[in-house]
Amino acid sequence: MTGYVIRRLLWIIPVLFAISLITFVLMHAVPGGPWDREKPLPRSVVERLNAEYGLSDPLPVQYLRWAGSLLTGDLGPSYRYRDRTVNDIVGDGLATTVQLGVMAFALAVIIGIPLGMIAALRHNGLPDYAATLISIAGIGTPSFVLAMLLVVVFSVTLRWLPTHGWEGPSSYILPTVALAGYPIAQIARYTRASMLEVTRKDYIRTAHSKGLRERTVVAVHMTRNALIPVLTILGPILAYLVTGSFIVELIFSIPGIGRYYVSGIGERDYGLIMAMTMLYAVAIAVINLVVDILYAYVDPRIRYS
Amino acid sequence: MAAEQTLRLPLGDEPESLDPTLVSSLRAVEIMRQLTHPLVYFDKDLNAVPGLAESWDTNTDGTEITFHLREANYSNGERIVAGDFVYSWRRLVDPRVAADYAYVMEDLAGASALLELDPEALPPDAEIDTLLEDVGVSAPDDSTFVVQLAQPASYFLSVATLWVTVPIQQAWIEQEGATEAENYVASGPFDLESWEHGASLALVRNPEWFGDPAKLERIEFTLMEDEQASLNAYLRDEIDMVGVPSADIARICSDPALKDQMLETATAGFEYYGFDLNDEAGFFAKSAHLRRAFSMAVDKQTLVDTVRQGAATVAGSAVPPGIPGHLLDVGLPFDPAQAQQELQMGLTDVGLSDPSELDITIGYNESDLHQQTVDFLTEQWRNNLGVEVDSEGLEAVAYSERRREDPFDINRASWTQDYPHANNFLGDVFGTGNNFMGYSNEEFDALMSEAAAEADPEAQIPLYEQAQELMVEDAPVIFLYWYGGYTLVKPHVHGLVPTTTDEDPGMMFFNTVSIGEH
């Protein structure tokens, strides 16, 4: 097991290298640069800034410089926020983003899994239709629509909760729900499908014919097996949630890092784009590894050597 | 008066910095206006009035201005001295600082030697330092700041109103984290209380400010990048002002509770579409008739009424209302018949016989508004000229690069004011070398220099008027409208003084705002 984990961890290194290289090349292939604005800067200023930030060097040189400083933990300068580094920006917002992501993830699991189970156990019954309706609505509603709806209902009309900000529990509720909407639906659908498949297995029939109580069959025999496939999608969902959501952070004015994904690209803030991509890549790689390790504990058929 | 004198505002974007020399975005400038103060400020009609300079004299040929500073302190209690201006102005033109707005110092003696250095191959530091020593700024004593100009520039007092020309203490700005709240040294009516990056920014009354203390105790800016989200925050009384998205103007105007809170604003800036004149073989470079035809075929009033929902004023030229030199009746009118005649002459100029042979593309940076505008324009040209124009929308930054490097035949563009003077709308936009269109007219440039050399502001006006008429007839661009808009303001916000330089209405005079009971 330890050997397996070390092997997997070592594999992350070439993966990150490939991702960084591809991102770097694509990012510079996109037309325009950090100094191209609506109100044009004089050409001499643009050239001066390029020289100052090393953007006039050949791309391989720029890449090596970036990679070199990354090894020392330095994510480089931000091209837009001129007196802050990417380390400052990520450092300031990461904790908030992770907190929001983890809360949304917990909510998605707590609601999504039972919803899927109820739907499966009452297959083709009213609860199933209700749960299916909820999950289709969740999948079909983009988070900005859900976020806006929540704000209009709970903030503007009922005045229960603030429209924005990240100051205390009352301001956490709407963004968490808005962010969890899609994953709830996703998890519910996976759980339902997986449960339905399990109910048709021989060992479930055996358990029933042994005269076990329904509750025992569901809790011991069905749930554990049905959740293995669900675990597979929980990894990417968690990685997606803890690295932040552009839309939800934007609408609720949350000081996280999610918004820099899109604003970094829009402003050609090369340092931010690289940092955000690497962060996401590391999160995916590590969380997937954790999920794979968890398989070994959940599924007796899986053992790593 | 409410017990808590706090003005709460949405901030559309995180400021890129709070270093006066470096910033250029409208949002950052709004905050600079609160935190810093220049030599010369404005009264409510945007006339130049004493700021940190109590008075100034100009020598007879207009090449030397002596500013006499008033006794005033920074927020740290230290005196604002002339040497801080010397440092600040040198820093602005220092190529190692690479300031966005260095260009405004072009007329300063010795500055062009620095601005024109090859950016890729800067000379050694010692050489740059020598050049900086030669820049025409000096401080004979703590309260006298002398500026030497390379050539007369009568608008230079307007340059001395800019946020990039404010005093800066060297010891302050050179320390690590100078622009963070705990270190900030302010020279304006407010000081920086806190700056939560990506979240909020709070200003607090600066007790050291030389003028009447601000009535507001605090100004709280909350970062809100989504305009619908800001509107919701306003509706729930979380902020006191909000710009109205154009899609909501009609709805709010008919809302009995909200319509009285609508404030109509005008901003000194204009929307235009520039022709590509860089390539001499291009259709538009060859024929002014063709350019005028495209301009006169557009019904701008309908564009403003529909696409902009009335939140703009049709523009005929560049100098907006409220700026001396503005002309009421200049501009090519909407006249389809005349446009047809110009088109026929234009076709002869370019050697074509039928409008359908014109192969023209209009480019724009993608947004709902620009898309709608371009759709409107192409339909006008189809109906009034019989010309099919292709359109191409690009993502904003890619578009900016394309417009700079390889413009479309017709290009969307905008100009907003740096300083409230006709030169900033004429010379800085249409002067040779200052525009992406490649527009160049010696007579126009000569009028700009003549006006710059004219010390008497009254005598400048006919020169700017003449230059405008010349340029409008040349039609290097299609002027569409001067910017306007609507802002919702809570009834408890008193004493707001909007000007045409505002990002948020009244921002030039937030120190006179107070909050009533609510």
C-alpha cells in the first residue's frame, strides 16, 4: 500500500509538468496581453511594461523562469495587481474558497445521497418522481440562476439574509446552497442509479430470502455496495468545489480565489492563470489519490500492492 | 443627520493598486480622489481652483509655472513639502516604474528624453538617474514647486489636477506594503482604514486634511462585480448608490418607489467607431466622401433611444458638454439623401461603380451593448446606403490588440476624460500618432500647438472650435454619443455634487456629502 501511494505521488510530478506546459503555451497563444485595455496605453508604455515583466523574452525562457521560481514556492508577479504577488492573492483567498467548497460539499452529500436512496427504494413511486424532478431541476439550473433566485427570494423580498459578503453564518447560507445545487443533483442521480443496480443483485435476493429485515438489507448490504461508484464522482466534485466557483463568488462578493479563474484569463494575468490551473490540477490529483485509497477500505475486492 | 455618517458604495472591480503613480482604472482613480490631493483641483463647474497649491504664477512665454504650496499635512502628521512633488513627478516619468499615465508629462522639460528611451534596452541606472535630475521640476524651498515645460502647454494646469501628480513621500512609497491600510499615507480628505483584498475597502475621515473636515466619517466600498447583484444589495439597503444596468432602466423608471431615487448622470467621454486610415489603399483612407456617407447614414438619436434606453446624448464631435470648446451644432447630421450623394462620390474616389462591391468589416469587443449597436449600424447602412457590412466580434483583450496592430475597416472605440480640457478630447485623441485610426492632419496639429501656446483660456476656444470643425469634416470616426447613465441614490444621501468626471456620482466632492436619518 505504501509503495502504491508513493508511486502515485511520483506520477503527479510529470502530470503537473505536462499541464503547466500546455497551459503556458495555450495562454500565450491567445491574442492580446495584460496591457491591452479598452483605453489603449501608449505603445512605449506597453513595450516598457513587457520589458519590465520579462514578457519580451522568448517563451521557453519565460516558462523556465516561471517553473524555476515555482520550485522555490514563488508563483510570480500579478500583471494586473501591480503591487501584489500571486502568492499574496492566492494566500488571501484560498481559505475562504476552501471553506465555502467544503460546506457546499457536505451539504451536497448530506442531501444528495439520501435523496438518491429514497428515489431508488421507492422506484417509480411518488418519492422517486419528486426526487428525479429535484435532480433534473438541479442539473438544469445554472448556478447563477439559482444564486439570483435565492437572493431575490430570501434577501430582497423576505429580507432574511444578506445579499452578499462573507461575514458570519447568515452570509454563508445562500452561497453554500447556490454552490451545492448542481452537485446535489449529480450525487442524487448517481446514487439512485447505483442503488437500483444493486437491488437487482443476487446477494440482495439472498439477504431478503434469509429473512433479514428490510432496514438491515438496505443499511448493510445495499448502501455499502451502492456507494462505491458514487465515491468515484465525489472526488472530482470535491476538487471542483474547493478550488472555487467563479459565478457564486462573483454574485455574492465572496473574497475567494474562484473569481480569478475567469478574471485572470480575461485580463491575461499570466501569473494568476498558471497558479489557478496548477492549484486545480494538484487538488484533482491529490483528491483522486485519496479516493482510490478509500476504495481499498470500502470495497473488499480492491487491494493495492 | 444620522448618527453614523457612513456612505456605502459598491466597487465594480478590485483596484489594481493604490499607488497614485501606477493606477489608471476608473475605480482606482475614484479612490485616489479621496486619498490624495493634487496641486490644482476643481470647483463644481470643473474650473481650476487651488488645491495643495495656494496660488501659482506662469512666466510670460508660458514655459514655467511656479506653484506656491499651502501649509498642509499628510495623514501621518508630516508636512507636505515641494520635494515630495519633485519625487512624485520624477517617479512618474521614470521608465523603471513603467507608469500607465507617464504620457501626460510629455510637455515637461526633459521628460521626453526619458519617455522615448528604448524600453527593451534601458541605459544603466546611473544614466537614468542623471536624466531624471534634468527633468524640469525643482523645489527651491519647502513651499515652492517650480515646473519647467519644454514648450508652452496652456492646458498643463489641468494635468496638475491628475491623481498621478499628487505628492508622494519617498520614505512611504518605498517601504514594503506601502499601499496596505496600516502603512498608507494620505494627502486627501480621507485616509485608508482597511483594504480586504477581493472583498472591501474602507476610508475614514483624515483629520490632518487641510480643508473643511469631511462630513462623512467613513466611506465603505464593497467589491461587487456583478451589476445585478449590486442592484439587489441596493434594494435590500446594503448600499447607498448603484449604477442602473441599461436593461433595468425602463423597469425602474416606472417603479413608483424607485423612480424618485434615479439620478441622471453625464460622463465626459464618447463612444465612436474609427475608420482604418493606416493603409493608404483602403477604401476609407482613399475617400473622405465614403467616411462621411457612413456617418450620415446613421440615425444616432434612434440608437440612443433604443439601444441605450436614453442613457446618453447624441454626439457630433469630441468635446463633450460642460468642457470649454464644446460646440452645440457641429457634427455630420443624419441625412440619408446626403449620405447617398456622398456615397456616390466616394465610390468614384475608390474606383467602384456599385455599393455592393464595397468589402467592409466592422469589428468590436463583444458585449450585449456593442453587439446591439453594431447590428443597428449595419442595418442602417444596408437600408440607407445599400451596403452590406460584415461584422466581427472579438473577446475584449483580443480586440484591443487587434485594433492596435491590425484594425478592422471600422472599429469600435471609446474615449473617457483624463483631465477636463479640450486638448484631452482633441489633441490626445486625434493628434498625429495618438490614434489607432492613423488619422493625421497637419492643420489640425498646428491648431493644437497654437492653442497650447495660448495662455488666455478664452482665446484658446476659437482654436479648438476651428480644429473640431476641421476634424469633423475629415470624418476619421463616426461619433455616436456622449456617455450618460442612471444611478439610484438613497434619499438619505445629502449634498451629492455630480460632475462629468465621476465614476460614482459626486465622487469629486464626497467630503461634502452627509447622511440623513433613515
